[in-house]
Amino acid sequence: GLIFYDTKVTVMNRVLNATVQRTADHAAPEITLDPLEIVGGEIRSSENSYFCQAARQLSCVPSSQLCVKLASGGDPTYAFNIRFTGEEVHGTSGSFRHFLWQVCKELQSSSLSLLLLCPSSAVNKNKGKYILTPSPITYAEEQLFHFFGQLLGIAIRADVPLPLDLLPSFWKTLVGEPLDPDVDLQEADILTYNYVKKFENINDETELEALCAEIASQHLATESPDCPNKPYCKFTYLTMTGEEVELCPRGRHIPVGWENKDVYATAIRSLRMRELQTPECMTAVRAGLGSIIPLQLLTTLTPLEMELRTCGLPYINLEFLKAHTMYQVGLMETDQHIEFFWSALEMFTQEELCKFIKFACNQERIPFTCPCKDGGPDTAHVPPYPMKIAPPDGAAGM
């Protein structure tokens, strides 16, 4: 927290360029994607997704071949080239950025099961935010999480912000920061947070009995075997994926009473914390990330800074974009049609601005920092910086 973010980025960029493993005399790996596998935007099976198509083809490529210099210039070197079946595309930047955009859409959809919509989203808190799916993983799923981690590192080297909406708990766990059992639980699952708080704030057995009756009305409690008309809770709870699990050995047979209500509340909180940390999944993600960038760099970044470096800002800052726009061949910022252009963009919603950026450079987000602001021969950057506005090719103009 004592180092400015821009300073951290400068050091990080130097380290990334010093750890390049694929030199210019080595051809970039190439993968072939079949757009016909995704017809009408719908994926018939996860194996057909761009994510899985790419994961299969890159699984036999040494990770050293994906460690390239930071992207710079008009058509920079990326970790791999992409060819779409039946299409002839000149240049690699547009295809690569479109691939990353499509993969993020797949990850945040029902076609892949690596990410899970956080439970709080169901009650309009952190709507649209995702976490790693907290469940035991197979070897095949472990490989997909590994590839997901590689994509995070690839996007950092390419400086293409990924349009991923992940909860802060993901970035905390990624950089090795401990989770807050109150704040992070509330962010991820506000219903469970409130449920736990109710048990923690009970003052007497009458209140406990009333709470159990309330829970019984929601079909979360059963009648006590000793007192048939008296509802009680068991030492079980639902996971984020909807499975009922025992909070302790023989938990299905242990009733929650005045003596153990705090143990019950603590056990539920611990269950959710383990699910948010997802150690098996996160280990695979970190291993994939570490094959592309040195993990030691994460020790200098806060969770928010790591998110900014990987995903940029989820909104378009027009003033920032305007400050990094070039006007070519006699155009000036004070020209009337240029002023009309910016006035029109100012009336756009954030969703419309994202679509404009996608139209202009095939990505929805812009990097949080702009290396081109520093000047010098090594700071020519990839789109959208600097955004170039040129007159029309035709003589008549508009």
C-alpha cells in the first residue's frame, strides 16, 4: 500500500519483458477455431466452446512458448495466433481480442461450469458477479482451471482487459490475501450471512425456538424426535451448488440447541469460507498463471490492483479515452464534426460505450493505464490507445 499503482505497473512490465521465453525467431503457436460450433451464439456442448477448443490445442504447447513481450505496436506479438475455419483474416490483433471476449462470455454463461454466479446475485446484491465453482474437480476440470489461469497471464502480457466480473474474494485468494469472514461472506452470500447472524444474535431459548419455527416454515428444519411438535435444525447446510452436507460427523442426527447454536453458526461460516477459497481450483488457477508470469509479482499487488491489471475498469472513462486520442491528417479536436462525435458519445449509456469500443477495437474494456503517455520508442501501444480519428478515404468527405 506504500507504492503507487503506476510504479508497480512499471516494475511489473520490466519483469514481464525480462522473463520473455519465446524469441522473435520462434514461430507463434497457432490454434484453429471453428465458429460453426457456436451457431446463433448458443453452444451446444462445452466441448464446442472456444475455451475448450483452445484448451485442447494448447495443452501440448510448452508454456514457455506463451511467454512473450508485452504487446506494443500496431499489430503486436501475442501468445498465440488464431485462425478461424473458413475465414481469411489479415493481422492477428482483432482475432485474438475477439477470442478473449468470446471466452469470457462462455465462462460467465451456463455453457461452462468453471464459474458460479454468486448466491447474493439472486437478491440483487453483486448482481452478475462470479466465483470459482466450489466443488470437487476431476482431472479434466483441473486442466481447464489451469488453462483459465494461463489466460489471465496471457491477457496481462497482451494488455487486453478481460471482461470478467469476479467477486473481490477471487482476487484476494489469487494474490494470497486472507478472506474476511464477515465482509466476504456478506458479499458472496448475503442470505447465509443473515442466517448465521440470526443464530449469533439470539438471546434466549425462546428466541431460538421461534427461529427454528421460522426456518421450519421454509422447509429447512424438521420436528424434534423428542418433542414431535417442536421444530429443530440439524447440523447440515446447503452448499453453494445446492447439495446438503453435514457440518460435522453424524450432523444429520445432531439437533441445534441453546448449547451448540454458536458452534452451528461457526460451522456454516467455515463451510462458506472454504467454498470461497476453493483451494483445489485456486491451486490449478495459480499454477496456470505462474506458467505465464512470475507469481512473485502478486506479492506487490493488492487484490483490486490485480483486478485492474487483468480486467481493467468495468466502465468506459470518456475523458481518459479523449486524452489518448490522435487526430490525423489535419483534423483537430476543435473541428465541429469532432465535437459532435464526442457529444454523441457522451449521450451513450455504458452498455453502448462498451459496444462502441468493441466495434472500434474488438474488446469491450480499455486498459486502466496507457503506456503511450510516457513517450519514447517503446511505448507505441495496441488499440484502443491511442485511438486514431482520420478523415474519410473518399475525396467528398462527410
